[in-house]
Amino acid sequence: MKDKTDIWYIIINPNAGKRRGSKDWHLIACLLGEAGIGFKSIYTEHKHHAIDLTRKAIARGWRKFVVVGGDGTMNEVVNSSPEQPEMIFYSKIN
């Protein structure tokens, strides 16, 4: 398995964009797989869950994040910890 610094931690809000988050995530997962990009994905289960997920991921050594969700999900990830991730890619679901 690749080192955590080489793969992306993906936080998906399945309820974003009138519940399009899951659908859009499947397309993104296919594209990442085709490109050979390693990732670990996890779904949020409730409001503010992305905050907890991000804090735990950073504490475990994750540094690259993809957020599949709306503005609220992105805000939770970015503002979840004083120790910011190295990279964040945002896939906004409208």
C-alpha cells in the first residue's frame, strides 16, 4: 500500500446538491482509478461530521484531501483543524 502522503483522503457528503453527492462521487472514483491515483473514501453521516473526519485523518497522517460536497462540507474540512492539510481539491456539488 502507498504511504498516506501519496494517496488522497476523500470526504463525500452524499446529501450535497439534492443528494447528488453519491452519484458524482462514483464518476470521480472512476476517473481517479483510471488515472492510477490512490485514495481512501468516507461518507459523512450528519451535519458537522466532516469536521471530526478531517481532524482524525490529519491526526493519522493524512495530508491530501478531496471534498465532494457543497460549500458547507468544504467549510467544515478547511476550518476543522489549525493544522491544515497540504492539498485540498474541491468538487462542488450544486
